[in-house]
Amino acid sequence: MYRIKTMNKISSTGLDHLDKSRFQVGDDLENEDGILVRSAPMHDYPFPDALRAIARAGAGTNNIPIDRCSEHGIVVFNTPGANANAVKELVVAAMLIASRDLLGGADWVQEQAHTPKVDVVEAVEKGKSAFVGPEIYKKTLGVIGLGAIGALVCNIALDLGMDVYGYDPFLSVDAALRLDRHVHVVKDINELYRVSDYVTIHIPYNSSTKDFINAEAISKMKGQVRVLNLARGGLVNEDDMIEALESGRVAKYVTDFPNNRIATVKNVIALPHLGASTPESEENCAVMAVRQLQDYLVNGNIKNSVNLPNVSQDWSGTARLCIIHKNVPAMLTQIMSTLSDDGINVENMTNKSKKDYAYTLVDVNTRITDQVADELRSIDGVIRVRVLNH
Ligand SMILES: NC(=O)c1ccc[n+]([C@@H]2O[C@H](COP(=O)([O-])OP(=O)(O)OC[C@H]3O[C@@H](n4cnc5c(N)ncnc54)[C@H](O)[C@@H]3O)[C@@H](O)[C@H]2O)c1
């Protein structure tokens, strides 16, 4: 039985995809083989010996200690694109509430309706001018990051009649193909800042993207720009944003990552981390995370991992070796010669690398003894060896 620990509530539609005869699921299991997580912080989590994989039901993985996972041979999965539509729809809402004061206006109507002797019909006609704002039609939207979410945002903004500029120096071919050809993809982000009435950011948060939108970036933007951050709080430098809001350079800042400080600043619209919080998105993410985790634990296949390469292979032998190792020269030669010295015939093999790490799947036509597995483990640079039997 594989033990799967859930560190957050995971949609039951996702968990239903686990083969009950082989998987035990719970939030209090110990020495688990796999973890399903959404946003629980895992940086201080002590890894049990059995742990082989962590599947994050969502796109961002900054709650998971990726480097520590790689060093321990733990595969980290995410679910790219599974929540992209939910975030895209919230971006549309964010642009609208950043334009007209719909939230303030709706609160004000309630206040009027609950005030004795106020005629709401009369009051709205007198008071509505306090809440007016521009349309988004024919305005320019700048989209930073053209991945799963960014591309959907670009395309829907075009449908809404906006002019769209996109920036992504690492744009993948797949992502580029998803983009409508009318999006102006720029190489220099300052070009996007110069023309955009709305700037929205959709890139991962890490040490190189921290404070991506700071005073310097804001100084390149149009005055009265509306900035949307539904990606991660740390992508926007808070001090610089507050200063820009106070000076009026930024007209509105919509963030899905409020804290006590930013939530109380004038012209900040703070949402309670709602980006991916739709039933559809939670289900999509859970199903994808569960499928990927199950396929890795049962078959050794890797799809959508952030720290190891994608490797999938149809079974063609009686046993399968799943070897996580450093991406260093002569590793394959050493693995193959260990197997051939032990008289083991290889039926099929795939080897791929991702940055400092690599993964080798080897199908063989004999059972692998503990002794052979230990010989492979003793190769310098090999991090983890698993043996699966068909
Ligand atoms: N508010 C929420 O609840 C919520 C939900 C889902 C995702 N997110 C956040 O949104 C982010 C984007 O999600 P996604 O699914 O589109 O991810 P993705 O991986 O599909 O796309 C990210 C894109 O950013 C680009 N990129 C990376 N660094 C860049 C840089 N320095 N400049 C410009 N582009 C850069 C990449 O090339 C990639 O195309 C996630 O990392 C996550 O933090 C938030």
C-alpha cells in the first residue's frame, strides 16, 4: 500500500482517481510515500524516509523547499494550467473593479438603504458620480508573463476590445502557440510599461523575480496606471507601491495577497487570495495532481515536475529501475555497466536531465535483487533508486 498524506483539503473528485486497492489516504499518516498539498507551508517540514514525491495542486511551488527535495530525490509536481481559467476570470473582474468603484458603490448603496428616511432612488442619482470610472474597451493592457494564465488573459483582453502588450523573455513554443497573433509581444519591458493603462503580472515568485514591480518599474509606467497582482505578493515591492499610490502615480493596486499593511492603504483593492478558488479549478488541480503522483509512484513516470525532467515510458520488461541522479558525465555508462556486470539485459531505457538533476528509467527482463539496487545506489551522484515490478 502507498501512503498519501494530504496537507490541505484536496477535492474528493481528485482523490477518487486513486486506486483504493493500492493507496491509503489521510491527513495524519506517518512515513508517507507521497504528499498532496495546496498552500500549506512545507519549508520546515521534516521529510520522512519513505517520501518520494510531493504533488502541489496548483501552479506556484514557493511553499515547497524545492532544492531540499531535489537533494533527497523527492519529485515535486505541480499542475500547470489547471487553474488558469479561474485566475483569468478574476483578472477581468480586477480590471473592472479597478476602473469603476463597483465595490465602493455597492457598499454605499447598502448604507443608503439602511439609513432611515433615505430614498435610495433619489440618493443614487445624486451620489453616483463618486463611483464612476473609465471603460476598459480600447485601453491598453500589459501582461508580464505569457504562460498558462498570461496567455488566457491576453486573449480575453483582446476579445474585450483592448490593445494587448505581452512580455516574457522565456516564452516556450507551446505558450507562444496559445497566444493570439494580435498580442504585441515586446522584448523590452519598458515598451510595455510606457503604453499600458493596466499592468498585470503572471510570473512565478522566486529570488530573481522578488520586487519585480518596484519604484524603477513604476517610474517607467504611465501616470494613473492600474496595477494588478494576482500572482504573488512578493513580486511587488510594497513600500514602492504604497509611495506610488500616495503620490497618485498608480491609480489602483489590486492584490490577491493582502496583509495588515497593504490592505488599509487608499486605492488598494485587496482580495482574499481568490485566484484559483473556484470549484472547477480546485477539481482540475486535484485530479491532475493525483494522476501525476499515482503515475510516478506506480510506474515511475514523471509529468509536470518542477525539479526533474518529464520522462514517460511504456512498460516493456518485468522490472523497472527509477534512478534519480546528478546530471554529471559518465552516469549512464556506470548504470549500464553495473547492470551488464550482473548479467541483466536492458529492454528499454530513457534518460533526461533538468538543470543539475537527471532521471533514468530502465526496463529489464529479470527481477532486480537488493544487491543490484544497492550497487546502483553506491554510484557517486546517484540520489535515489526505486525498483518497481510489473
Ligand atoms: N492568485 C492565485 O491564487 C494564483 C493562482 C494560480 C497561479 N498563481 C500565480 O501565477 C503564476 C503564473 O501562473 P501560470 O500558471 O501562468 O504559470 P506558467 O508557468 O504557465 O507561466 C509563467 C510564465 O512566466 C514567465 N516568466 C518567468 N520569469 C519571468 C520574468 N522574469 N519575466 C517575464 N516572464 C517570466 C515564464 O516564461 C512563463 O511563461 C504562478 O507562478 C503563481 O504564483 C496565483
